[in-house]
Amino acid sequence: MVPKVSSLSLLFLSLLLLFSLSSAKTPPKPRAFLLPVTKDASTKQFITTIYQRTPLVPAKLSIDLGQQFLWVDCDKGYVSSSYKPVPCGSIPCKRSFSGACTESCVGSPSPGCNNNTCGQTIYNPFIRTSTTGELAEEVVSLQSTDGSNPRKYFSTNGVVFGCGSTFLLEKLAKGVKGILGLGNGYVGFPTQLANAFRVPRKFAICLTSSTTSRGVIFFGDSPYVFLPGMDVSKRLVYTPLLNNPVSTSGSYFVGEPSVEYFIGVTSIKINGNVVPINTTLLDITKDGKGGTKISTVDPYTKLETSIYKALTKAFVKSLAKVPRVKPVAPFKVCYNRTSLGSTRVGPGVPPIELVLGNKNATTSWNIWGSNSMVAVNDDVLCLGFVDGGVEFEPTTSIVIGAHQIENNFLQFDIANKRLGYTSSLLFSQTTCGNFNFTSKA
Ligand SMILES: *[C@@H]1O[C@H](CO)[C@@H](O)[C@H](O)[C@H]1NC(C)=O
Ligand SMILES: *[C@@H]1O[C@H](CO)[C@@H](O)[C@H](O)[C@H]1NC(C)=O
Ligand SMILES: *[C@@H]1O[C@H](CO)[C@@H](O)[C@H](O)[C@H]1NC(C)=O
Ligand SMILES: *[C@@H]1O[C@H](CO)[C@@H](O)[C@H](O)[C@H]1NC(C)=O
């Protein structure tokens, strides 16, 4: 009798011990991660830093919403014991629509040169140039967040990226070693992180207009809190993200869909009046033309020529009483700052309203003065939209550029195929520069 009891209680004790040990070993699962983003003064590129490789090293990267995956320069100084080439025919290879396989690389094995490795197109949108490079997996370390402050770093292995070349760094901001591709696809950084860290497949960007404060990218769930204590996730308005069946990248494999974020603009209004445009141009055709996408590499919204003409005409008409001044390239419509006056949301001009969605459910993204007007010097403000012109590459009709999304909070909810947006945060008396980057333990 006695031994039986004691062995039972021993078992119970050791079970208890096991339970408490395993729960002590598992840190609370982070719900979200973040990256700080700065705006480079000379190139206007948005820059972040990720920690990658073993041992971990910081890599400065330009962000690109429209790129299929993260890539870094592998030619120069790439040292890592955790570098793992992605084999031909593997899931990441197939799901990146790769049409290339390096069966045999001449030379000694090194990052960028391995046998039986999945080949990909590594693209720099700033010089519109690409090369082929291998896909690989690496360790990445990222700072978690509770939505209000940065928290502990967590590492994961197996994050897919592309191995690029030094010459592809041309025209990237100083010190930048590659591009953070935030595109909507299996090898896109958001989906890679979601799979690795088991956080929801969504991310949000908040870009600053100033080159002296830091904006932020969140990966995973809300809240998204900006000083003074405002959770902007409560202000999000949603519109569907649309598929474009044909890649809109400067370089891609046949059969590859676009990984860019398209939304359904159905009309444009200024001061409540519909701007007369050919709405057929707003649809995405089956060969991937037309439609509206969001870009972080185009500094200003780029419009198909007829839309550009109609929009500038309507804008000028809405400010008919205000004298224009000599335009400053690349813009065509400019005013003296003093004649426009100013408001909480920037220069006093009528908002440009993008009507989104479909006939049953529309929402409005209002572009206010701080996002529509660009200060080209101390005196002169110009309408910050440009004519896509004839060389307009692969013909997306409206490319919403970086100036128009600064201080607008955008959540790309990939899993639920929708975009959450706030319009200008200046209305809510905060900015993208107001995240509290002081770490909490
Ligand atoms: C690839 O395989 C060939 C043939 O086995 C070998 O000679 C070569 O060194 C290998 N290359 C690399 C980079 O491993
Ligand atoms: C509208 O645009 C479409 C697509 O470019 C074109 O085929 C059509 O002719 C245009 N319609 C008008 C009235 O210009
Ligand atoms: C803008 O207006 C100010 C004040 O009226 C004037 O001093 C300045 O010369 C004007 N600048 C231009 C470019 O017209
Ligand atoms: C930023 O966060 C830190 C850490 O929680 C806190 O001590 C500090 O007061 C916060 N700053 C502001 C301006 O609220």
C-alpha cells in the first residue's frame, strides 16, 4: 500500500515538474513584429534594417511593396553558417514561379553558387535592371512588439530570400545592401514571417514625410499604437485587394501573377465633383493592364496620360480664383504657398477623393493637402501627381506613390484580401513618426 501511494505521488510530482519546466521554456508567443523605417533625404527611398545570417549582421534595405521577395548583395562580404540554398523543384521554388534551375555552378560552393539551386530574377526597380541569382534560406532576427513599444528580439530560420549582386545596388540609398520585398506572394517577406513566427498574414506600413523621424512597419496583429496613445487599427476603413493575373514587375517568368497590391478605384472626385475619366482604364484586364496599385518606389502618384490631364484640369478649376505660378518639373500645376493658406492637414486645397470598392459598397480615400501638394522650395507648392506618359511601363493606370501615402496608415491584410486605410493621420492629431521606439523589456 505505502509504496504504491508514493510511486503515484512521485509520478504526479514529476508531471508537475515537467509541466512547469516546459511552460518556463516557452516564452509568450509574440503577436506582432516591427521594423523602423526612415526616409533617405537624397534618394527619397524608404530604408529599414534587418538582422540576418549566423552570426547576425545588420543589413540596410530599401523597401519595395511591389517586389516578390527580399534580396541582398551576396557577392560582397556575405558570410554565414546558416545559409541554405533552396533546391530546384522545392515548394518555395515552385511557389515563387521560378522558371530556372542551376544544376551545376562552376566554382567552389558559396552563397550564390551552389548546385541544384532554384534560380530567380533579382530586380532593382530604381534602375529597372535585373540579374539571375539563387534563392536561399536564412536566419532572420526581428524585434517583437506589443503594439505600443518594441519588445524582445526573436530569431527564426528558413526565411527565403534572393541572392543578388553588387552591381544591382546602383541607385540604392547610401549603405543599402538590397531590397525588402513586401509583395503578396509565398516568398514575400510578410508571408515568410507569418509562416516562420506563426503570426497572422498581414502587415502595415506607416511612412513619415520627414527625414528626421522614424516610421514603422508592423507584421502581424494589431494594436498599432501611436503617441499620444492612439490605436489606429480602430480607424481603419477596408477595401478589397484585387488580383492581377499578370506580373507587373519589370522582370518576371511567364505565368507569374502580380504580387503588387491592387485596389479598386472606381472614380475620382475633387470637391465632391466626379473627374471625367475613361473608367475602362480603372479595370484590370486579363493581360494585366490597367487598374490601381500602391507603390513605395514611385515618389509621386503616376497617372495614365488621359487621367492625368483630366485630374489636373479639374484641380485647377477647383482653385480657379488662386493664381498659379511658374511650374517646377516634374510637376505642371504650382501655386505660391501664401495664396493657398494652411490647414491641419496641410495646404488649403480641395481634397482629391479616390472612390473605392464596387457599387454595393464604396469607401473614400481622401488625399488632403499634405499628401497632394509637394513643397518644391520655400515659396512654391505643386500638385504632386505626374504624367505616366508614353513610356509608362506595364501600363497600370494609377500608381499611388509614396508622397500620397505618407502619414496614412495602411494595413495589407493578405489573409483576408483587403486593405485597411486611414487617410491622413494628421486629422487624428498624430503622425507616422509618433511610434514609441523605446524598448520595453
Ligand atoms: C557541382 O557539381 C559538379 C559535378 O559534381 C562539381 O564538379 C562542382 O564542383 C559542383 N559545384 C558546386 C558549386 O558545388
Ligand atoms: C477607354 O479606354 C479603353 C482602354 O484603353 C479604350 O479601349 C477605349 O477606346 C477608351 N474609350 C474612350 C471613350 O476613349
Ligand atoms: C509668393 O508670395 C510671396 C508673398 O506674397 C512673394 O514674396 C513671393 O515672391 C512669391 N513667390 C513666387 C514664386 O511667386
Ligand atoms: C515610451 O515608452 C516608454 C517605455 O514604456 C515609456 O517609459 C515612455 O514614457 C513612453 N514615452 C512617451 C512619450 O509616452
